[in-house]
Amino acid sequence: MSAEGMEYDAGDIMVLEGREAVRKRPGMYVGSTRQRGLHHLVSEVVGRAVNEVLAGRAGSVDVTLLSDGGVRVADDGVGDGDSYGADLEAELTSFGVGSGFSGRRTAVVGPFSVGLFVVNALSSRLTAEGTRWAKEYERGVEADPPAIAGAARGNGTTISFWPDAEIFETTWCSFALLAERFRQLAFLNRGLTISLTDERPADGVRAVLFRFPDGVRDFAAALDAEAGGTTDLDVIGFEREDPRMAGTMEVALRWSDSPAPIRGFVNSIATREGGTHVDGFRAGVAAAVTAYARERAGAAAPDLDACADRIVEGLTAVVSVKLDQPELLGATRQLLGNAAVRICVEEAVREHLHDWFATHPEQAARIVDDHVTRAVRRD
């Protein structure tokens, strides 16, 4: 192509803003126009409701896949009384409002947060309802002024939306994939109750409800069972806040005869590439176990430093941190980079395991005999 044919000026530049930009390039905001992007829309609306629970303003979240292809997400929070909620209106109509991280007490449900504005723009229809009001949008544009909906129907807020078939290649959500993500959220956020109901099957409605009082302890036990573990060793777990990392950690682990991979999470997002929280966990476990093995064996203790990494291989574990300012690295933002987290998690794991070994000598001896000895023999 000649240079003359490549000439352009300011008149050739197209500037897209707001809902027009989102609808023109939806993949930039939700990653895909296939089912993955569809689930991202669901995650954004569910995330708002889940965070109402985590903030103490609600107790449960109910998600329904409607027979006409819509998705309804309801919480039982305080709602907005007789007037349309200004905060919710801003999230639905202003780009960037309500998106991104906003502290350790906020769960990000999707792979990244883009806010309700994007959901609204990519839905053919969206309704928001409070106890005495209702409002409707069509492809991100307000359809009617706020309307009084009549007698109060209970507390909370309900958002229903219908993904735009002009944008998405499919508007069929996967019940199984959404159920697995909601189950994970309930494990990672103790006290959260979340249900998923599917009204689409011709043979009848199907529904699941998730609530796990012991949080990540329940998660580690479930992962071990799913991996085929049969051990009777306890699930060891603890929670700690540490101002040095500006956040909290929840850790659960079990030595297993059929261990599952160590699972790391940051603000409820899976960090599949690991990061400083997982590195700190591994170092803390290795330090605690080798110290106990040396105390137990005395002068006869083998050289454990060379096999410290293999000591951790026999574990099923969950390491969940919730941070004010998480530093997620990499193209897919699945690697935690906060340096302080490694130090804090390593120290907490080492101290907690040291205390647990001291108070559970029989199980501690089994761990050393079965897992540490095996690691040494492989060296």
C-alpha cells in the first residue's frame, strides 16, 4: 500500500463514549460475546448483591435464570424505601461507578469488575426494583421515569436483565458453571447465603442453595473429598488480620493421601498463577514442619532443607486473602504481587502450625512419619 493511501487526519478519528463505546466493543469490557461474556454480566449483578451481604446490609442473595432468557438477582437488604436509590442509579447510568476494588470487604465475583453500567448497556432490557419503586432501561437508556410499584413486597433490591441477542452469540447461561462459582463464593465468604434457581428446564425447576458456616475449612474438606482423600486427619484452619499487609487472611489445610492442588484467592478471585500469598503459605508450612521434625528426632533428624518443597505436596489447602489494595499482575491478573503478604502469611502459618503440633501430638507425629519421611526418601 502506498503512503498516499495510508494518509488520515482528524476527520478520520471516531470517538466513542459511554454506552455507545460499550456496545461497539463489548469484548473490551466483558471479554467475549459468547457464554463467558454472558456470565460476566451475571457476575457483575451478583457481585453488587453479595457485597450488600458482606457490608451487613443484607443476609442472602437469590439468583434466578428465567424461562424467557432473563436473569433475576435479588437481595434481602434494606432497599431504598419509597424513592429510587441514587447510588444504584449512578451505577446503572455512569461508567466506572461501582467498578474495581473497593477494599478488603468487597468481593469481586467476575474475573474483573466493570460495573452495572456495562450490564445495562449490553442488555436489551433491565429493570431495577425496590420495595415501592421500579425503573426500566432499554439498552442502557431509561425507558420510563421512576414509578411507584404499589404495596411493599419485602425488603431489598431486585435487578433483572435480559442480555442483548444483538450483542451476544448466545443468551443461554450455564447452570453448572454459575452454581460452581456461587458455591465457591459461599466457601470464601463465611455467612453468605446464595441460591441459584433455573426455571428453564422443560422437566421442572432445579435449584441449589449454598451456605458454609466454617468457610474455607469447609472448602478444604470438600476439595479433599472431591480429590478422593480418605484421611481422618483434622482440617487445620485459622483467620488473622495483619495491618502490615492491610488485610486479612483465611487459611485451611489438611495433609491427605490424595491431595488437591493448593488454591489461592484474593478478594474472592482465584489466583491460578499463585503469588505472594501462596508462596508465603508454602514457606510457612515447610518451616513449621521441619522445625517440629527436628525437635522430635533430635540429633537423628534428617536433612530436611533439600526436600522442603516436597513436604507441601501432600497438602490440600485454601489460602484466601482480602486486601485493601491488591496488586494483581500478569495479562490475566491472576498473580498476586504484594510483597508484604508473603511475609505475613508465612509468619502466621508457621506460628499457627507450631501451636497446633504442640496441642495435637498424635496427629503431628503421623504427619511427620507419613509425609515428611516420604519426602526425605524421595530426595
